Amino acid sequence: MIDTHYYHDNWGLYPILFQLGKFQIESYSFFVVLALLTAAAVYYFYVHKDKLTGEKAIYLALAAITGGTIGSKIPIWLIHFHEIFNSHTNLVSILSGRTITGGLIGGTLAVIIVKKILKIQVRKGNIFAPAAALGIAVGRIGCLLRGCCYGSITQLPWGIDFGDHITRHPTQIYEALYCLLLFIIIVIWKEKHPKPGQLFDFFMISYFSFRFFIEFIKFEPAIYLGFTAFQLISILVLMKYVIKFLWQIFKKIFENQKQLVSNF
């Protein structure tokens, strides 16, 4: 089974949140939905506060959700290609598993595409950044209760036993607290009127930097040069921002040189 969110009945801190008759509400599914609703509420709040209401704001939100949903699946399909291929028509294997890293990348690409279609020139990332940060923080609570995305074995006093009498790093808590901190920083920074898109750049750089380092204490297999798949994804995302930063520097130097020549 490739679904990293599926375990035996005794696994997890609180896998079943509550029960309605014979219908069980799983903690993971509940908090995934709550994370989406939380992110949507934060996005809606800033859309109205920044007076960005209208159909275009709705289209961008739908693009982020759709792209994020598809993007969260693609890395899992690639990493577990052989298991999925060997399962033939097993729909459960195809639909199993998801990852935040792929969701962020997929959502970002979808928004970029829709912006080009709608001919939106101004960057809207400053309203997506707080929504994404708080959404991830809420979603990781579901991972903690379900017992997925856990860390490596530890003897630290806050290590958690998810069901096999072995204490592990509660990496879900680490990530939830980190993203909550990012959310607070972004909200405070937003009041200072940052440049368009600056907050989203900050969020992406901060999150993928964190994700790269936390993978060293997560229970994930290395696939290349001692790095996990998610570390390699993080490196690619961070390289994109490094290249963007260097390009902006060289562009500014070139423009200054051009101005000097024209003045001469």
C-alpha cells in the first residue's frame, strides 16, 4: 500500500475523530477539509480587505485549489510509479497519497496560467501567502492524529509513540508550529504594505528551506545522493528563487550601466 496516510487500526494518536452512527469521521480527512476551509477563509478575508473582490479573485482561488490538488498527487505517482503500474486497475493505489510540496508547486503554476489567460499583470501572492501558511498548520494536525508523516526514532522527552511502542520525532507538530509562525510573521508584515508578491516569495523560500532540513529527521527513504524526493523538490524550488534573485541583480546593474551611458 503506497498511501502514506493509511495504517493498521492501532496506529495513530486519534485516527477516528468521531462517529455518526456507523459512519466514522477520520481525523486526517477532517483536518484536510478544515485546512482548505481555513485557507479559503483567510484568502476571502484579504480579498475583501484589499478590495480585490470580483470574478478574477474567485478564478484565482479555484485555480489554486485545482492545481494544488493535482500537484499534490504528481510527486506520489512519480515516486511510487512501479507500485501503481503493478497494481494495474487498482483505483485505490492511483488515488492514494498526497504531498504539500507538490500541492504548493501545482497551485502556483495553475495560478500563473490563469493569470496569463485573464491577463492579470499585478502579482496576487500577498493574499495567498497567509492562507497557505495557516492552511498547512491546520492540516498537519490531521497528520499528527492519523500518525502519518512522522519523524525518525528519538529519545527526546517529546517523542511520540504512534502505536508500535517506539518514540519518534513529532515532525507534524514541528511543521504546524513553523507554519503558524510564518502566518504570524506574514500577517504582521502585510500591514507594512510589502511589494506585490513579496510575501509569497518569503513563504515559499521559508517553507521549502524548512522542508529540506526537516527531511533529515523524517522517516523518508533517500533516492539520490542521500537526499529524499522532497529534499530534491525543495532544492529545485529554492534554486528557482536564487536564479530569480541573481537575474534581478544583473538586470538592475545593466539598467544602471545603460543609464550612465545615455547620460554620458
